[in-house]
Amino acid sequence: MTTSTGLSSGTTLPPFITYQQDQLMLEGVSLDRLTQEHGTPLFVYSRAAMLHALSAYQRGLAGRQHLICYAMKANSSLAILHTLVQAGCGLDIVSGGELERAMAVGVDPGKIIFSGVGKTRAEMRQALEVGIGCFNVESRAELDVLDEVARGMGVRAAVSVRVNPNVDAQTHPYISTGLKGNKFGIAHEDVLSTYQHAAQCQGLRVVGIDCHIGSQITQTGPYLDAMDRVLDLVQNIEAAGVRIEHIDFGGGLGIDYQGDNPPQADALWSALLQRLDARGFGDRKIFIEPGRSLVGNAGVCLTEVLYLKPGEQKNFLIVDAAMNDLPRPAMYQAFHRIVPVSPRANAAPMTWDVVGPVCESGDWIGRDRELAVQSGDRLAVLSAGAYCMSMASNYNTRGRAAEVLVDGNQAHLIRARESTADQTRLERLP
Ligand code: LLP
């Protein structure tokens, strides 16, 4: 069943995306107009949608000392960072490159936290030079190197130890991070001794504790379990005389890709704060590191239908976006809704596999989709604000897409389309 807009019945659109006079709009901007101006593939983001998503966290944490550090790996384009930083966010970074992007948008370095299992000495120095707020340390070996680097610079690095709470976030195995078999964090049973050690290090200053159990989490239970595990540790650590000023619960809250029904950020935090208060830790500063839930449903990827290729077993719709632009289906069998930008009223839909031009069978964007389309039509791949552009590659020497940020009825080009010259700039013949 399709509706007059060409949408399969039951398809819902994320906030700020609507059909008006049979034209797909993001806020007040026609997406068809943007494809004419900027070509395809094209990522388009809504400022209002990002701020709307952020406001749910702000409501949930209102009245508490807190810091929302946007996990910029989800989408590190400067204009996106700038939007969230202007709205009060700190940033969660995982590399020296992300640190430079963070500094480029003028974030207060005290509001930067540095996560990741493999920080190099050079990255540690770089972060200490600008004076970041906290290192989330993931191993005893890393702790010792950080101590040495900081002492060498005559400073003390603020540290938090990332705990692996061994809880199942019940999400895709590639994006589950809080289980014993994962490379992340320090095992529960080794955390106390790690803090006792850190407290003795001249180059370190213990400030917090953190955990992050996975991504695209759609239930409250795993968060509550992780909180309990972390608070048990805080009790033990403080009993041993080391004060924990802030507790960082990571990111991971899921979004609706395909009828998923994750808790709203404010409802999640009301449940978590209740537990925090009940356990007597309501006075602690709370840090969080949301990525996907701030930007995922604020973005779409627009693509043009190149060819219709009906076949005996499968009908293929070949579009000009590919796995280099939208890597999530190929990597995680992820689902993104795909809808027409200018629906064809009364055209009969067919079932299509929507695929890109890259020379891999894994290059698909959506399977078995009901769409009424012809070549030259534009489609919008929804929920493409997170982990798409930031994971894009140049595979098949495809330039990365352009990006536009919409604000009301204004549209700003925030990244020009990458040329082949941009791609080959660093290459030399022998
Ligand atoms: N904090 C840490 C330490 C993380 O490793 C991550 C994500 C986040 C915060 C943010 O998580 P979020 O709120 O975005 O779920 N590429 C995958 C997702 C990888 C997530 C990696 N870590 C995907 O496209 O589904």
C-alpha cells in the first residue's frame, strides 16, 4: 500500500521533515530545490532538529550540574560542531584530528573530553597543551604513558577511568562496547586498583569515572544496569580515599530508523536520575557523550536515480549515492528509510533493491523497497545525519558529497563537493 505521497503506509518521517504540496521539505526548504542547486549525492541537515534533540537532554538534566559532550565522531563537520557548541555542548573527541576540529569551532577546551583506546603520546601532548577537561583512560598502560607525558610537560592530566561494566546493551555486536569480550574500558575487577594507582601518579589528577556500553540502544534497562555497576565502583573507590567528582555515562541512545522506539532522552534521564538519587550520588556532576541521538535524525542524504534495472530475481534501482557515502548498510546491515523527494502521484510502485555504483555486491542502501520511480527522480535516504558523512570514504575515487545546513527557510552550503584534485593533492609519482 502506498499513499498519495508515494510513501509506503506506516512510514513515518522524522521531526522537521514534511511533505508540502507533494514536495519533501526539511524545515522550510524544498529538498528538490537543493538538489538542483548543489547536485547529488547531497547531505542536508536541519539545525532545528539538532537543537530539538539536544533540548530533550537539557530538559532531562535541568537543575543538575552537567556537561553534554557531543560525540563528534557521529558527524564532525565544522558547521555541525559549531551549532552544537553554540548551544552549550562540550565535545567528546577520539583523535588529534578531532581535537583540531573542536578547537577550530571555538569550544572551551575545558569542555573537551578525550576518549578512545589508542591515544598516542603526540595526541596526549596536543590535548594537554590546549588544556582539555578530561582524558577518559582505557587501560593501565595508557594511564602510565599519560602520567609520563604530563610529568614531562610539568602538568597534571585530569583523568577518568573508563569502566567496562560487562552489561549487554542489546544492540548490533559491532557497536556493543560494554561487554567483557570488547576491547574497551578496564574490567570491573581491576578498576579499584587502577584508581589507587592513578591517585599516586604525579602527572595525573583523578576527576571522574566513565562508561559507554554501546550505540543505538533502545532500552532503559542496560543504562540502569551500567549505572548500578558504576556506582558500586564509585562507592569502593571513594571508600579507598579517592574522590570522584563527575560520573560520565557515555552516549549510545538510539534513534528511530525503522519503527525503533527508544526512550526519549528526558524520560531516560528522569529514570537514571531517580536511581542516582536513590543511591545517594545525586550531588555528582553528570557528563554524557551522545552522538547519534543528537544528529542522526537531523540529516538526510539526497540521491538521484540513475538507472532502473529490473531483473528476474531482483529489481535494482541504481542511484548515485553509494557505500562510500552511506557505509552503514554495508557495514552493519543497517536500515535507512528511503522516500521520494517529489513523489509521483498514482504511479504504481515496484519492489527495488536500491544500490550504488560501487563495484561490490555489498554496495546496497536499501533492500526490497516499494517505490514508484523513474530515472532522474531524487530520493531521500533518511536518518543519515550520524555516522554517514563522518565515515564516508573515497572508494572508487568517488569524491565525498557536499553538505548543506538548513535553518528555517535558509540553506547554507557547509561543505563543497570534493573534487578529484582534492583527492589526489597529496599523491606523487615516483
Ligand atoms: N562515547 C564513546 C566512548 C563512544 O565510543 C561512542 C560511539 C559515543 C560516545 C557515541 O555513541 P552514540 O551516542 O553515537 O551511540 N558507526 C556506528 C556507531 C559507532 C559508535 C562508536 N562509538 C554506526 O554507524 O552505527
